[in-house]
Amino acid sequence: MEKTEIILFILLFNLILIFLIGSVIYFVYQYRKRKIIYDNEKVETSKKHKLELLKAQVDGQEQTMQFIAREIHDNVTQKLTLASLYSQMMDADERLHAFKENIQPISHILESSLVELRSLSKALIDNSLQQKTIGELILEETRIVNSTGMTYVSAHIEDHANLSVEMKSNLFRVVQEFIQNSLKHAQAKKIEINLTRKNHQLCLSLRDDGKGFDMNTSMEKGMGLNNMKRRIESLNGSFELISKKDEGTTMIILLSNPT
Amino acid sequence: MVAGFVYWDKVKNTPWKWFPVYLFFIFLFESTGELLIYFSYDDIHLFMYDYIVIPMQFIFLYTLFYLQDRNENSKKWLIFLSSVYFASLCFEKIFLTGANDWFNQFSYTIGVIGLVMLAIRYFDKLVHSESLLLFKSDMMFWVASGILFFYLGTLPFYGVPDSLKGKMPHFMNMYWIATILLDMTMYILFTLGFIWKRQK
């Protein structure tokens, strides 16, 4: 009986000792595991944050330049054109013949100023954004991406209407962001872009066959997606994103009566 | 206890305010217990520990775990473990008096098992949550660690019959020193909890 008691006692003692040591090891292991995940997430968030800041700066610059270009084109240039017309009229007026020598240089200065301002206005606005339709811009981007051989992008463009520069710029940036995400995060092999119009509604759908993401995890929602959403909202459009792990990502953008 | 009152500002608006009060009572009982032994009032000493100090310890510590999250599940655990402990205490006092059972402190063992279950439940929740990264400032982490080390570490010693203690005097003497060290460890961990606790 006593021998059994001693064995039981030693057994219990050892079990408790093993349990306590095991618990400490398990705790330290779990802590280190979580700490590594946390540190990685912190680095990733910081990277994303910096990238977004850079994007916001570039966006801001772009918008400011577009504003200045519009103001030059719509306001200053118009006034100068008017002034140039007046000077030309004065130049042609026989009654002011005595002042012809003075009027002509003014007219020349105005003309050359107008030429310089127009070229400045053009330089400030991305020419391709101004001249090409959204469909053409998408097709051009498709060609560039396909030439890298990293993925295959197919674009089906039904609508070739010319939209405002602001609308084209925002839509095009969304397309670029989507392609970038599909390549960088989803490692997609195929991307499909469709631009259609039905009943005065422009529909841009983007789809990839990448690894997708869990839409409930806050990290993966990311700032890039928020940025795209913000762009679409600024155009009074609606934005729908569907993604599941290993089932790719689809984005549908609807714009009512776009101009 | 001293650390608890020194850092009173950190705990005064939380359920932890009862913890230094509890430690103060433990201190009072322990001092009284020593005096009773010194003046050879062994019966009163035994009665005080069996019916007041040990049950109070268990019920308070069970309640402390409940106060951490105050949900229905924790409430059920509190009621269940308290009931089991009181039932085991009654059973011990009615049926096991004088018997030379393996666990001569049956109700104490049951009480400790309850505490260990609550501590494991707490640690399980902790390691699966984001709070794990902030464990240092979590008072419950230090308290649960102290409880786990002391109560579980000393269980074989307090549970073993006196007859067995006589058979292995050298080992039991060492274990006695180990229990004192574990006791000190528990109070050091409580103190660390008060020091590192983050004020909300």
C-alpha cells in the first residue's frame, strides 16, 4: 500500500512538473509566433501607408496641375485672345494709323503669350488623357502589361464615348490599380476588362483569376482598395467588389450618365 | 498587499480593488494562525483554516476569474466550481473524517483542481487572442501564473498523507522549502502584476 502511495505521489509530482514546464514553453512559443506575425503586419502596414501617402501626393499634384491648366485655358487664354482681337482691330483701324507702330508689337506679344500659355496648358495636362478615350487608354495599358509576359490581360471595349478628363483619369487609375493588385498580391494569370454601356449607364468590370482574399480581414481590405472606392465615389459612381480565397477577384463599377 | 495599496490609483475603479483587500485579510488570518499555534490553540487554528480561510480563498479566487469577463459562461463556471467545492467540503467533513485517504485534504484538492481549470481556461483564451502581446500589463496574467505555480506546484505536498511524509523525510524537507519558495514566487508575481498593470 505504502509503495503504491509513493509511486502515485512521485507520478503526480512529475506530471505536475511536466505540465508546468510544458505550459511555460507553450506560452513562450505562442507569444513569439504572434509577435512575429504582429511585426510583419506592422512593416506591411507601414509600407502601404508610405505608398498611399506617395500616391496621395502625386494625385494632389496632378489635380493641381489640371486645375491650373484648365484655368489657363478657360480663363487667362480667353482674356488674352480677346485682348489680341482688340489689338488686331486697332491695328486695322485707319483712324489709329499714327499708333500702328506701337500697336503691332503689343499684338505680337499677345500672340506669342497665347502660344506659350496654350503649350503650357497642354504640358500640364497629360496629353494622352486628354486626347484618347477611356477605351483607348485601357487598350494601351493592356498592350503594355501583356508585353511584360507576367499575365494576360484581355480587354473588351464596347463604349468609345469621350468622357471628361477627370472621369477618364479616375477610371484609368482604378484600372491601373486593379491590374497592379492582381499582379502584386493575387499573382493572377489572367485579367479580363469589360467596358460596356447600357441605358445611359457605363459599366466597367474587372476580373482576375488570382488567389483572392478574405473580405472580412481588415488588413487585406487595404488602402489601395479604399483609394479606388474613393475615386469612384468622387464620380458619383457605385462600386462592388467580390472576392473569395482562391476564387479570384471581381470589381464592378457603374457610372450613371457619364460625360 | 503593500504593492496593491501603493498602486491603489491603478485599481480603485476596477474589480481589482478587492484584491489588495483580500490579501490584507489573508495576512490577518496568517498572523492570527501563527499566534494560535504559538499559544497552542491548535483546534481553533484548524477550524479557522478548514471553515474560513481556505473556503474564502477559493471562492474569492473563483470570483476573481469571473470578474475578468463577467459573461454568462464565466458565471456558470463560478457557480459550478463553488458548488462542487462546497459539496466536497461537506462530503469530507461528514464521510472522510479520520480516514487515511490518499488525499487527506479532499476538498482542498477539489478546490485546487477548480482553480487550475480556471487558470488554464484563462491562459487558453489569452494565447488565442491579440492581448497575448500585452500580457505584461495584464494583471490577471500574473495572478493566474501565481495561482497556477503555487496551487498546482504544492498540490502533491499538501495532498500527501502525513504517514508518507515520514517515509521520505529528506525529500519532504526539500519539498517543504520548495513550497515556501513557490509561495514567495506567487506573491512576487502578484506584486509584478500591480506594478506593471496598465491604468485604463
